[in-house]
Amino acid sequence: MQGKRLFVNSALMTAVSLLLRSLGLWFQVTLSRQMGAAGIGLYSLTASVGSLAATFAISGIRFATTRLVSEEMGKGRLAGVGRVVRRCLAYGAVFGCLAALLLSAGAETVAERFLGDGRTALSLRVLAAGMPFISGGAVLGGYFTGQCRVGRALVGTVTEEVTRVAVAVWLLTGIRTANPELMCAAVAAGSAAGEIVSFFVLLLLYVLDRRRRGDGASGAGLTRRMVSIAMPLAATAYARVALNTVQHMLIPAGLRRSGASAEAALAGYGLIQGMVFPVITFPMVLFASLSELIVPELTEEQVQGNNGRIASAANMLLQTTFLFSAAVAAFLLGFSRELGIQLYQSPEAGRYIGLLALLMPAMYMDNITDGMLRGLGEHLYAMKVNIADSLISTALIWLVLPRYALQGYIVILYLSEFFNFALSLGRLARATSLEWTVRPLALGILAALTALTAAKTAVALTGGVHGLPGLAAAGAVFAGVFAGAVAAAWGKERRVRAAR
């Protein structure tokens, strides 16, 4: 495995993703203040259907492109990569246009019969315009990822996010009345505009890249190989995202059945999905990029039979992810109330940030484990686990929410994430030679608790948290103490091993 290349690409992708996620979090905070929790809930419902349509538009082609390009490169057929992309673009065009037609034609029916709110129809029709460009962008992004040319893929990502935010904010400033339907449509227009602009930027970069590289023959049976990868993945993705969409529809309905009003149900749903989750998933950006980049790296190593390097990478990635996620979970747990107040002026949001903080280690490690499974050709297993997880979660939401409301939803999230992670980790252990012990876990937890104690003490000595700068200062103390504790613990561990 080309460790230097992976490190450089990961660092670049992480830095850009961190900036974009920061922009996205700022945008989410802005939306929550302008639209309110109920408005955020309304758009989250729309976005869940848009996600289902986007899954159909992509239909597994991004991963298929990455895998096929990686295989061509691993076997030295560099000149045939252009044929792979053209075939994948044709596949994407068919599914993207079909998704747009279905979403646009069915917007009214979906809004009224399934979402239970006719105000979402306009947003659904706006989202439909971006579907062909989502599938095309997925192919081009998969090409650059398979080539390990991360900088170019990131240009498309940056373009998409900046355009999305800029267009949505510009449109929202022109809305003079508190109209949830128009506000949701403005956010949807920003998303569609981002996909369109990003596609054309990536297409330009691709054309320039292929002119320099030329073209040639690819491996035999290209269409068959593409379909054999994309279609099973697409089918399982349809099932999972459809179940997730049903879940999103059932949550407000379940909250209403628990006794909440329609507006309160939307507000509770928006609180979790639109305010709490962006905070607890924000730090995941540091490993989300690695989860994607590890796919072509592991594919190349698997093709070349380098099993030892695969096992070493798996061990290192899991331990590093746990250390990081344990630290973030400890900080969010200790400062959850302050985060809710400073970001959203909502102690209630802070309370739920604290309740979900301990979910982060399993969530983050499951993300990196799924990335490694995809790189090892185990993507269908990972998707089957995700479908089983979604089926169980959907059933639990239907049964539990009417009685226990949001508290029941929190329990369901924990059960779902730990179930998913346990099965994925077991599969990875069978595919590689994991050396997973309790000691690194204990050291990481001890370091996180030590850092949290230090940060809390520093805050108490300075008279409490004073705005976002105060939170940042507490975070700096936490990070410094945690890094020192981890360095000391691992230094001692290496000395003990050397003595043996």
C-alpha cells in the first residue's frame, strides 16, 4: 500500500472536507434560526425523499466506477480507463433521467399521501432537476477517486457545497414572509444548483485529464463487470434508503401518535435530524475521507495479493478511529449544554447532543469498517447488514415511538448502530487478521476522561464558557491534554513491548 500517497490524499481531503463541513454546519445553524425546528423538520422530510431519488439516480455506479478504474490501474491497463468512464456515464444518464422524471411526476402524490404535507411538493420538483447531474457527478467523482487524484475530486465537492449554500442563502434573503414552503424550495434549489455546477466542473477536469492520457482497450466484458458490481449494490441501496425514507416518515407520525401536535412532532424531528446530528457527525469528516480513499488502496493491494499490508492497515485504522471518536464523544458529553446554547440557543438541543455523544465511537468505527469492506469486495455484505439494520429500526420506530417519543428514538439509534457495527466488524475480522485487544480501548478511554477533567477544570477556573471562543479554548485544552496522554500511554506501551 502506498502509505505516503494515502496520507497526502487523506490530509488534503480531510482539510477541505473540514472546511466544507464547517460551512455546512454554519448553514444548518442559519437555517435553524430562520426556519425554526419545525421548518427544518419539514425540509428533512423532503430531503429524505430526495435521498431516495438520488440513490436511484446513482444506482451503485459511483462505487462501480471506482472499483473498475482501480482494477484497470492495478492490472496495468491505464489506457482503458476512458472506456470505463464512458460506459459508466451512459449507465448513469439512464438512471439519472429516469429518477428526475419519476420524482417530478410523483411530487404531489408523494407529498400528500406519504409525507402528509402538500407543502413539500414544490421542493420535490426542484430537487428532481438535479438528478441527472447527481448520477453524472457520481461517475466522475468515482473516476478521480479510483485514480487517487483526490485534488480534482475535491474541486467538484467544493463547487457543489459553496454553490448550494450561496444559492440557498441568496434565495432565502428574498423571502419576506415566514413561508415554510418557499423556504424549503429555496434550500432545495440550492442543492440542485450545487449538483449541476459541480457536474460541469468535474466534466471539464475529466476532459482535460483524458486528453493528456489518451485512450485504449480495457479488460474484457466491461459492461458485464460494470453491471455485476453496480446492480446488486443498487438493489441493496434501494432497499436500505427506501427503509430509511420510511423511517423518516414514521418518526413525525410516531411522535404525533405519542400525543404531540403536528407542529411539535415536526419540531422534535427537526431537532434531532437537523440540529443534533450535524453536530455529532461533524467531526466524522476527519475519517469520512479516509473511508472513501481506502477503497481503491485496498482494492489494489487485494489484486496484488498483499494480505499482510491489508491486515496492518485495518488494525491501524480501527485503533486510530476509536481513539479519535472516544475523545470527541467525551468532549461533546462534557460540553453538550454549552454547545446547544451557543449554536442554537437551545438547551434542549444540548441535552440531546449529550444523550447521543456516546454513540459516536460505534458510529465512526462502523463508517471506516464499511469503507474497508467495500475495498475488499465485501460491499454486498455491508449493504445486507445495512438493510437488516434498517428493517429492525423501522419496526422499532413503529412500535416504540408512540409510547416513548424521542427518548425511545434515542434508544433505537443506539441499538441500531451497535448491531450494525458488530456484524461489520465480525466480517472484517474474518477477511483480515485483526489484532484487536482491550488495552488500546482502555487507554483511549482513560486519556479522554483525563482530557475532559482538565478542560472542565480550566473552564471552572476562568469563570465558565464565554461564547464560542470559550468553547474553542476548552477544546484546545482538551485536545492538548488528550494528545499528551495518548503519546505517553503509547510510548510506555512500545517500551514494554521492546523489553519483551
